Amino acid sequence: MPTSLKLKPEFRDKAQMASKSKPGALEEAGATVGDSITVANGRWSFGGDTGLHIEEHATRSIPGYRDGYTLILEFSDFFIGPTSKIIDAGCGVGWLTHALAVRHRQTGAHVLGVDVEVGMILEAQRRCMGCDNVTLVVDDAANIDYSGADIVILYYVLQFMPVGARTTLLAKIFREMRHGGLLVVFEKVRFDISAIQDFGNQIYECYKIANGYTPDEILAKARSLRGVLAPCTRSENHALIQDVGFLAPETIYRFLAFEGLLALRPIAKR
């Protein structure tokens, strides 16, 4: 069976337009942020041609981006059985979705990849072609049914949501996912101490320059994320997760302002 793709009626026209777009074509004139990504009107978006280059861009600009994938794949082994369900909310172009489906194909586990951007899901569909244990859905993570999920993954997702919406989503996931299930959250974070934040920002800029980005590209990316990316502090993220009912999160990855967390849904009520 081929990969299942579900499109709501309101997304179908967008999907047809996205599928007909010329590969590599840039959006309207805007600032270049590297990796062939141009932000129209100077504001970051995951739409348009971004999906063609986002995996390369994230791998170069986010420390340990692929290492996070590896950690998630390894930890997933402890939560997967014959009827298991994995939800990759905000799956982007489906790299992790595909890797999870291939890794757990023989167990009978099913992977649901969700993203609000049609272009991302179309790229994910191409990547997951031939995987019969994958369903891809164009929708907002807030609308998804998490019932029975053994693992829910939010890989650099919450930071692009209003803080109030983050709490609402986490509470919904907690209510609906399987008792004893695993929540995975990777986020960019702010330091609690302003001096350390300043030091970290400077080190991170040097990291990006060492990876081939120009100062103009770094500045354009920072400007494009104003009002789009809103990281919480490490302690705030831990509180958001724990306050909705999850056990205290454990840090499995940390590099400068990038952190990966695991949180368990209690088996019994506390």
C-alpha cells in the first residue's frame, strides 16, 4: 500500500498550486538567509519553496539537528509494539517521519506525520513513498486526535506558537495520548541569565559563520524571525510540560540554546 495522504478541502487548491510550482523557484524578491532560501517581505515562512531546502538549512544552522533524530529513533524502541502509534506533529518534509516508519515497519507500528504547510507534506509524501505504515495529514497540530498515541514528537514546533497555544496543545496531548506514553520536545531556548544569553548569542553567530553563512544572511534570518520565533527559557519549557500533567522532563540533548526533552505521561493518576 502507498503512503496515505489526507487533505482537507480548504487545502486542496493550495496543494495543486504547490505541486505545479517550479522546483527551486524563489518567492518574491526578499532577503536571502542561506541555502537558497529567500524570505519574501523579510518575514520567515515555511511556505513556498522553503520546503525544498529546509532540511539542509536546519542541519547547517541548528547544532545537533540530525543527532536529535538519532536520539529519538533510539528512544522510540522502548515504546513501540505491534499496534503502536507515533505522531510527528509539525513533521515538515518528513525526514524523521520516514526514518521512524522504516525503523518500526516490521512491528506493525503506524506513523502519522502532520504539518500545516502543504508544500512540506508534498515533500514528505515523496520521501515516504512506498511506506505503507505512514499517513500524512495537512492540518494544524491543535486539530489532531492524539488518542492512543505511544509517542508524540514536537521537533522545534512549540517555539513558533503563541505561548497560550502551547499550553493548550500540550494539555490536549496529555489528555489523549496513551498512559505511559512518551512526549518528545526539542526547542530553541533562552538562557535565564542575560549575560549568559549574550555570550551564547555571540558563540552561536560564530558557529553559523563557521558553517558558511555570511553576516548578511545571519542578520536577515534574525530579522525575519521577529514576531515569528518566540523561545521560552529552559525552566519555562519544563514548567509548561509538567504543569499539564507530564512527569518532570528529562534533558537528553543540550547545545547552547538548543535543548531536547523527554517527558512521560504517568501510568496512573498522581
